[in-house]
Amino acid sequence: MSFSVAPMLILGVSLILVLVGAWVLLRHKWVWQWIKGTAGLALVAVAVYLLLVALNLYSFHELTEETPVATISFRATGEQSYIATVTRADGASNDYRLNGDQWQLDARIVKWKTPFSLLGLKPGYQLDRIQGRYLALEDERSKPRTLYSLKEPPLGMDVWQHAQQGWSFLVDARYGSAAYLPMADGAIFEVTVPPAGGLIGRPLNDSAQRAVAGWR
């Protein structure tokens, strides 16, 4: 007997078992009740999932053309030590002590997937963290570094994190970082997010412009 006959026999037996099993199950009403109960539980689970997603998305802000997301001002408190005042787009501000010569601001960005993007829904952003950096490699290795989280504890589900891991059918997750810029006493910078993503820091006063010019 040819070897290929065995898989065909197994396939035939499996089909017969499926038909017999289906005939036995469909004769009893409890099967339909089980199917309806399972469907109901699945709908409730989907509803809870969407509720958690919606709660988390409220912590993001809408991105428009060249959205200003924050203004950052610096006050020197010592050698390679500054107080950075981060003022968000909604006017809320917080102070952070940064060590080093340069600063960087990061943000989380979410963009809607198709078909949601076809509805004209705009992407959103959430400030993630701010950090300082030393210019000298020796300082970077030996001196204390500073990094602060700017995001609030997630409400519901962490949509951005799930999208990063490929588990979201709603949004794509991206990480935006401003290029490292110099810290200087009295310097003020504005950070914007262009439509393509990423963050751009721009000097707003003379102190910031002189710091950037001297750094370049």
C-alpha cells in the first residue's frame, strides 16, 4: 500500500467523525445556548477592551500642523546644573533639575490605522520624558545623570505600549525625540511636533540663540 494512502484514510476518518460529532451536538439545545453565551461574553470582553483603550487615549493630545507641545526655560544653579521649567501646551508647568550640558525631550505619538485614518482622525501625542546629557564622554560615564518621566500613570490600558508590541488594531505607535540642544542660563526653547513625527526644538530668546550658535 502506498504511503500517501494513509493520510487520505486519516482525512476520511476525521471528516466522518466531524459529521457524526456535529449531528450529535446539534440535536441538543444546550449547544445553541452555549454558543449564544460565548458570543455574549465575547461582546462584553470587546466592550471592556474598547473602554480601557478610550480612557487611555484621553491622556493624549491632538497633533496638528507643527504642534507646539512645550516651552522649556533654564535657570543655572551651578556648574552643569540647571532647573528646567517645562510648560505644556495647556499651560501646566513643572520644574526639573537637570545635570549636564544638553537636554532632550521625548514624546509618544500615536497615529490611526486604516480604516480609522480614512475618517480624518488626527494623530495624538503625549510627553514622555526629559533628560540631561554631558558633552564629554568622561563626564557622561562618571557624573550623575538625570532623567524624568513626564507622562501620567496610564488610565485603563497603555495603548501606546500595546501598539509598540504589535497588539493594537487601532493605532500605530511611534517615538519622537528632539535633537540634543544646549542648556544655558536664561535660555528658552519651544518644542514642536511636525506632521512627519519627531520633535523639533527652537530657540525663543537671545540666550538660547547664543547657546545654540556657540554649541554648533
